[in-house]
Amino acid sequence: MKILYLAYQDQATRQWAPVARVSRDTKGVYHWLYTKGARRIPGFSGLGRMNNLEQEYVSADIFPVLANRVLPKNRPEYEEYLGWLGLTPEEHDHLEELARTGGLRATDSIELIPCPEPNDAEQYEVHFFTRGLSHLDRSDIHRVSELRPGDQLYLMSDFQNEKDPKAILLRTRDPISIVGYAPMYYAHDFAKLSTDGALVRVEVDRVNVDAPLQYRLLCRITAPWSPAFSPCNSELFEPFSS
């Protein structure tokens, strides 16, 4: 994963917007650009010491605001944690870790959004953890523990959701159980992809029965990458500076 967008939630309006773009070039150098989505957040003036919204920030190391969202390699649970994410120490890098976890912390309102790219087969392919498991019935959570890698799941619109009418649920086939929500930042893409549901496949990648709920069910979705499909292309994702 080469590009992530940092989404920020305004505490007053509860509105989310992409406020920064983070990338790593072929030399391993990190780049930070604020995006026009920052205009959606009243009074937003940058993060950490990066206060000039029109400046590009460059660093040989991952930026501090992101560094405390990745697990240090010297932690005893490091390899188990990578296993939950479906990664190995050899293929692990900070941006891929943040792409799968979202960099979520309970103490702030920041989430990392990966911008999908076509895979080697020119398909749309992303890994994601289902969200909202803590709000499900015990029977549904138990059903999650019974899933196996390769089991097929199905997308279902939750348009009567009062908090988010664009929310997308994931369900099993038979018996039918709800096994979580798709991350909100994928809902728009998934809705577009599902116009031809026969070509979309969602399957279980890993079930981490001993992990916290936010890392319990890792899924993978694949679908044809249409020439007309372009993720992260609204004005909100455009950088202030080129």
C-alpha cells in the first residue's frame, strides 16, 4: 500500500473528512500533503508540528502522528499481532499495517484510509476487518468464530440505519448471520462494485478467535476493476499543494 489518506472527525459536527495524504516513494521516503478535505473541518490547523496546510512535509522516518499507531517490533505480541493482520515480518511495512488497522485509537478522532490500486490481475482487491462486532448479538459473534478462511460472505445495504444510511453489512449464507459492517470509507466503492454482484466475491481471510473484536474477522473482497472506476477522486482528496 503506497498511499493512505488521513481522515479526521470534527468533534462538533461528527463529520469525517480526508485532511491529509501520506505516501512512501521508491526510496522509502515518506511524504505528507494536506488535502482540500481539511476545509470541511472548522478551525482545522494541521496535526502535530505540521501546521502549514500548503506545505509538503518529507521525512526519512514515519511521521510521529502515525508512529504511535503502529506496534513496535520489540513488543512480545508483535508476531501474533502481524498474524491477526494476515501479514508476515518479511512483508510487513508501516503503511500496510495502518491500511489494515486504520490506525484506530480510542483517544482521538483519526483514521487511516487506504486508497485501493489494481492488483496484478487488474482487479479491485482489499483486505479489511469487519466493524461493529461489539454491537452484534452473542449468537452472531459466535457465528464469526465458526467461520473458516475461504468462506463466502455477502454485502447487504443497511439503508434504514439512522446513523449511516449508506452503511453496508456483511452476512453469511446459511444460516444467515450478520458478521459486521464494512468500514465506512469503503461503503461508496463497495456499492459501485456490487452493481454486478455475480462478479464480486467477499470471503473470509482470517478468523482471530483470541484477538480483540476489532481484529477478529479479516475479510478480502475482489471484483473487476472497471476503466470507469476511480477511487479517492473527489475534490476532498486533492492536495492543497501539487
